[in-house]
Amino acid sequence: MPAIELSLDDKNTIVRELQRFLESEHGLDLGKFDVEFILDHVTTLAGPFWYNRGLADAHAVFRTKLDDVGDVLYSMEMPTITH
């Protein structure tokens, strides 16, 4: 699995929101560098769990859609003469 990397815009957005959260909920006034360090660490630790969950969710959707295709194909079968 490749490393989980955020776009610069996404990372900046998350850092700003984390700064706001840490300030409003915990009274912590952390700079951008400190919050980026926390975000990078959390991404390294939790990212694979979130990634795997996304894969599992995608797999479930795919499996459901594949079952739907199977049902459609079954409904298209032509009757055959049996003796």
C-alpha cells in the first residue's frame, strides 16, 4: 500500500480546522508546524485503518452491484425445451 498523502490544500484545511478545534475545545494555541506534526502522526497511525475501512465499504457496494448484475443476467435467460 502506498503512503497516504494529502493534497496541500486538504492538509492546510485540516490543519486550520484542528487549530480551531484545539483552541476552542482545549485552550491550546498551537502553531501550524505543531499541528502539521500531529496530523502527520495521526495519518501514519490511523490512515491505514481508514483506508482499509474505505476498501471494505467499496467491496460491499461492489458485491451488491455484482449480485444485481447476476440477477439481471438470470432474468434474461431464455426458456429451453426440456423433455
